[in-house]
Amino acid sequence: MIRIRDYKPSDAPKLWTIFFDTIRNVNTQDYTQTQVEAWAPDNFDRAVWQKKMNAISPFVVEKRGEIVAYSDLQSDGLIDHFFCHHRYQGQGIGRSLMSHIFRVADERSITRLYSNVSITARPFYEKMGFEMIKEQEIEVRGAVLRNYVMVKS
């Protein structure tokens, strides 16, 4: 059984761990070591991370009291972060979290959702009804990464 709740500032360090571990353990199938190290650096400033999490105020997923995933929904429909810990992928947690985002979007009258989606996450987003509208290359701390702008109306 999972529980989806609102973010608390004290969650930020655990969310960093999920972000870091997911990129370093899962995204390596589609990105080089240099790319994943730029995306999830060893020495990232925790104060900057705390500010980012406070700003996006994500939904937090707990399973048996442990935080296992998180995602946000911004007022313009942007899903900025969507991460499920690598040990909990393939268990329906991402699907439950995305369904929660869809419900919240309905409640907030947000009619168009969009996200900058990694190569790795693209199949999941497609299963959830998103369409790829643009492939792009972005620079992250000196490394160039390919991702996709995906939209669901």
C-alpha cells in the first residue's frame, strides 16, 4: 500500500537521494557516465536543492513509511521532476503517482500537461498518454543531454 502526500521541507534530503540514485542507477542505460555525473553530480549544493524542492513543492510517495518517489505539478501544467527510486520501479508506483497528478490537474483546471522527459522515461510517459512533440538537446553542467518535450492534453 502506498500513500501520496504533500511535500514537507524536511523531505528534501531524501528526495535528493532518490533523484541521485535513480539517475546513477537507471539512466545509465541511455546516457553516458559523463552525462549522468553532470545531471546528478556528487558535489551538488544541498542549499540549492532545498530551494528547488521548496519551489516546486512535489507530491511525495511513501511505501511502508519510506519515501520511494516524488513528482510535482506546476500551475502551468509543467511536471518538472518525476522520479521513482530504482528499487521500486515496475511496481505501479509511477502509474499511481501520475494518476494522482492527473486528478490534481483536473481539480486545478489544468488542461495541458507537459514535461522535459529523459530517453529512459519516454516509454513510461507514452504509456501514460503523453505525446512527444519535440526532441531537444540541453546542456547540463557542461554535458549535452538529449530529452523530449512531451505533452498530454
